[in-house]
Amino acid sequence: MADRPFLSRREWFDQVGSTNDVVRGWLAEGTAEVCLAIADEQTDGRGREGRRWVAPPGTAMLLSLGFRPVWLSPPEAWQLGALTSMAMAEAAEIESGLPSGTIRLKWPNDLVVAGDADGEFRKIAGVLGETEGLGTREPRVVVGLGMNVDWDAADFPPELAPTMTSLSEVSGTRVDRRRLLEQFLDRLEARLQGLRNGRFDGLGWTVRQATTGRTIRLETPAGVEDLRAIGVDMVTGALIVADPTVGGGERRVLAGEITHLRLATTPTRVV
């Protein structure tokens, strides 16, 4: 049994293939929302577009949340991933003693931190949302999150080391994952209650965006584009980019339309 009223089920595993798969199975069996699976290790963790998520045992916060959002319209389902990201960013800052706003959101699904030496953003966490039955009487949403917590830089995979970091590396302190989880659940519960009452913290989500004001490279099935990100749409969750070829000089890009997004090192001036 869960020890928080808003959780229907909560289990911490030593090892699983994927916490997303665990939670998806629970929902298929009829488990009510919100259900939560946490693991010390995943042997088949994944990110967007089938990319693998790897971390040594006990070094990361690996969790998945299961929702049955009959109270949310299908076009708003993206907000569950967004509020999960914001809740973890706030919890990690508080538990590690980092200043508010240190952890940013890289549209559409990464949590990042600026490096001290070069100012380039490094990935500290990733979010993967998976949906079934949106628009039916049995909608299911699984939101998985993996955050690098106590992973030493010396042990980072060489191919990822230039673009990743961990909470302990950024803060200079060890962070207890169970305390971090409780901080996260405090903030998740409050944000989830607000969403059920029709309130999404669109301003907070917008302010944390690392993408806004930067030249980006969008990779899609149709090809590659270098564009300037000028904001995000709080209604649809889309990225807003400058595009002089369309009416109004800007267009919106949905997360499902891209395979990858890269940030330029130097921000551009948004006018």
C-alpha cells in the first residue's frame, strides 16, 4: 500500500527491465492512478525514439508514474510530463541546496544544467511519456523519469561524458535518493491537484525553458533545420520557432514531429 493518499500503489525494486513497463502492466491489470514504480537499476531503460537509458545501480532516480486521466482532455496530456519535470527540478534543487532555477527544461523532454566552465547545457535527467487510449473511456498515461543523482563524472560513459552531468557533480554534495523522492512527491501532489482543478503552471514551465532564445537544430523524418527558438506554447506544449517562410513569421512544432533537438552553444537575442 502507498503511504500517501494520492498514490494507489508504490513499490521500490532492486532491479527491473523498465519501470515504464512495470507501471504499464499495473494499469493494464486495473490499478488505479496514481501508481509509482521506482528502481535501483533498469536493464532495459529507454528514452525517446528507442534510445537506451543507462546508469550504474544505485546512482540514479529511476521512476515511472501511471495515470488514468479521464479528467484531462487528450490535447492536455502532455502537461503530466511537464509537471513531473517541474516537480523533480524543484525537488532536486531543494534537496541538493542548488539555487532555484539551476535545473532547466530542454524542450521537449530533458532536464539540463549549464556547465561552470563553458556554459553549455548538460543533461541531468530525461522524461519519457507513453500513452494509450487517449480520447476513450480508458485513457492511460505513463510518465517515466530518470535523473542522474550520485553518479561520479569519472564513471560517465566516455561517449556521453561531454553532454551529461549528475546532481552530485553539480551541487558538490551527496544526495539521498529516498529523501529526494519524498521532496518530489510533495511537489508532484500539489501540482497534480492543481491540474485536476484546471490549473497548469504554464508560467513556471515557460520560465524554466533552456531552449528559448537559442539557435536549435531540429531533426525530423523530413530532414534537418537550423532555427531560432522564440518560446513555447502553454496551451499545446509546442515549441515556437521563428520562420519567415510562414505567415506571422513563426510556427509551432509539436514533440511528436521531431526525432531530436540540439542546442547551439551561444544564446541568440530574441526580439
